Amino acid sequence: MARARIVIADDHSLVLEAYRQLLEPDFDVVGTASNGQELLNIAPALNPDIILLDISMPTMNGLEVTKQLRAAIPHAKIIFVTMMSEPFYISQAFQMGASAYVLKQSASTELLSALNAALKNQRYISPQLSLEVQDAIETPWVKPEGFSSKLTPRQQEVLQLLTKGMSTKEIATTMHVSTKAVEFHKGNITRRLGIRTTAELTRFALSQGLTKLSDQHP
């Protein structure tokens, strides 16, 4: 029986090598990529059975590249190995056709099980994730109507910088305004949207295309 062909994408060379060593006894690792665009460039010609990738990668994040990979190589199984444990990312991954979602911290013990499940057309998700998080698979994220139109261009700019992890002082410096002005805009944003946490703001910004996963801090 022919061994499954795998392409791996991660922006850390040590992680790529660790995955290769873990998988090569049982699978054929036919290619690696260090970012989303490189993965998209090499994967179609390599025609893998499985694509193993992170979500947070330079140039094109894992969710973005998966949309195009599903069209180019529809038979390939998509397996995410990531630090992202938020329900939003899990929901998006499975909506895009992922077969498995594995947390990086447990990849050494779970990855082989995830690969074998995917090859059997079964779904795999790291058991460390809570039942509430697993429910996200069946709960698609719905974009709120008219979200962007609720914010002024200046407020959208503040939101973009907030979701990059910048402090109030850093945002003020970038925008050439006072910290009080930034706090004023932040207050208006949270009041208009009815949300307060950075995680929620990031999720809304992602859904509206105001920011990208590759902009987020790892």
C-alpha cells in the first residue's frame, strides 16, 4: 500500500524539522513551506494527500490559503496544527473543509492520530479543547450586518491597530494624536459595537477584513 504524501507549512524551521522527523517513519513528506504563499505555490504540483499547516503564517495565513488549496487540490486533507484555541478559528477551519485541528503543544502525541483519522475521512480535534470550543465546529461565525458602517474611518484605524496588539501610547504615536484621543475612539468603538474585550474586537475585525491573522502577535 502506497504511503500518504504530505506537505508541511510552518514559519519556524525547527517546527518543520520536528514534524518531518515525527512523520517520515510512516508517511512521505514530499515538500515543506515557510509561509502561506510558498505553500500555495508548491502544493498543487506535489499533489499531496495531506496538507499540514499552521494558521498564523507570513504573507498568507492558513485560513486564507486553505480557500485556494481546496479549489486546486480538492482531495487533499487539511490538518491545522496551531496555537490558536479560540472558537472563531476552529469554526472557520472546519467550515473551510479541515479534517483535523491539533494544538501545537500536543502535536507530538496527537499528530499521528489526527493524520490517520483524516485518511479514514474522520474528523479529529485536540481533546484538550473544551466541549464549548468543540461546539464551534457546528456554529458558523455570522458576520454582523453593517458592522463597518457603524465606525468612522478614524475608529476603524484605531481598531486595526488595537488588534495588532498595540498599546494606547503606541497607537497615539502611530496616528499622531494624543492618548486621550485614542481612549476616546476606543470608548466609542466598544459602545457602538457592544463589545469590550480585545479578543472580541479582533474577531469582529477579522470578519470584516479590517485586519488579517498574519497581523496578529503569535
